[in-house]
Amino acid sequence: MPELPEVQTVVNDLDAAGLTGRRVLAADVSWPRTVRGMTPEEFAAAIAGRRFEALGRRAKWITADLSEDYTLLIHLRMSGRLHFTAPEEPRSKHEHVALTLDDGRELRFHDTRKFGRVILTREPREILGKLGVEPLGADFDLKTFEALLAGRSRMIKALLFDQEIVAGLGNIYIDEALWEAKLHPSRRADTLTSAELKRLYKAIPLVLRRGLKNLGTTLGTGKTTFYSVAGRRGGNKEDLRVFRRTGEACPRCGETVVRLVLAQRSTHVCPRCQAAPD
DNA sequence: GCCCTTTCCTGGAAGC
DNA sequence: TGCTTCCAGGAAAGGG
């Protein structure tokens, strides 16, 4: 499941592969819902001739500034992947968008579960403008973080999922950050003490930077796990403390890690380090 | 306004 | 072993 570290890894890899500066000659869309907001024909007509000018990331969106004020926004959601191929390479049934580039390669969007989105727009702020603070950005300070959570009665795990509050977190890094901060995920945000908020504020960038350094988290070997460009696996799985470690010993205290379901998501906690609320 | 549920999809695990 | 059922997951839409 690509979250902030995985998406940033893909952006870095696309850049290293020389996507910036390339021009799109043609596009083919085989699953229309992927290019939300346009028909496949409109998408192909609008992107043809556009040049990739800059690559970036906002929350879990890959952002590509194109020529003539277009922006290409790519969200990998659960299972999206990007890779370069030769045009004659047969198209897999999960490759829903193919961009023919002016250097003889194709950039293909592969998405087993079809939740991903490839959006071409001249108004990226309609999508990116409502996103919350970047947890690795300069704007993420303790006062901002406290203000974002102040007066919220929802459980902290559900709030951290909300992309309009802190942008880029998902199930893996939320569980890891809450473990680092020794907070139970079902704690209501407005019950956190200032010391607890400070621990969480420090834990979020810590686990994201660790994930980024390891080039993301790849779980298992299936068609739905994370792979970066050129099929490279991320190495962060070995560095996870509790996520998908049900039944194993907590690396801090030795208690057995348990799995529960909160906010409709599997959740992993150390019952000793992360005391449940009453 | 806030919060919870449902929907979108398919592969793969679990159950029989 | 082989078939069927169910679950995972992010975000947006819908409902209370």
C-alpha cells in the first residue's frame, strides 16, 4: 500500500529514469475509470504533445507539471505501479494506461485492483488544495499539529487517516507512529495530553523518514503489494515494529503484538506499551 | 458539521 | 485437492 515514503520513492525513481524533459507522443487508456474526469479519448487528445517539466509529490499524489499548464496527477491507491517498457512489449491485463514517450519508451500504469487514478487537469488545486499539512515539510510544527487535533473527539487512528489533517499517512505508518509514541489507536484525540501529542508529533516524521530511507515497504510478493519503478522492492518491512507482526514480541518490552480492527482497518498494537483507554 | 457506512476491485487466504 | 467465500485496503459518496 503506497503511502508517503513509497510515493516519494516512485517520484525519485521516475526522475532518475529520465522522465523529466520527455514529451508524450500518444496515450492509450484501457480502463476508463482510471482517468477520472475525462473519457479515454479526451485524455489521449489532451496529453499528446505535452512535455514533462517537473516531478513532485503532494500527500500520496505523484504530481507532474506538464507543458501548457497541464498537471498530471497519479494516485497509486492500493496496487498502482509505474514502469517503463518497450512499446512492442505485450500489454498486461492490469496495465490500464500507457504513455508513448519521445525517447522510444512507454510509461505504463499497472493497477491490479483498479482503485488508482491518473488525472490530467489544469486545476490541480481542486484536488491538492484541500490536503492537510505535509509531515516532512517545514510547515509541520508542534503548534500546527496541536491545533489540527484540538477539539476532535474521533479516535486518533481515524484522524491520522484523514488526508485533510496530516497528508500522506496510511495504515502502515499510522500503526508504527502510534507504537513509537506509546499511544493506543482508539484514544480520542481530545484526551491526549500535551506530552502525548508531542511524542506523536515526533513519531510521525521518524517513521516516515525510516520508510523513505528503506525505499518504502514491500509486503510479500503478490500482485497487489508495493513495487517501485523497475519492479524494485522496498526494504522497510524488516524495520517495522508492529505492523503485520501479530504474535511476535514487541521490540521494546517483549509483550506479544496483537491485531485488532479499528476504523475499518487492521491495527497492530503492543498491549503493554500502548495502554487501551477505559 | 461531524461521523459512520458503503462502494469501488481483484488476488489470495481461509474455510469447507 | 478443489471449489467457494471472504477479506484487504484509500478515498469519495451517501446516509444519519
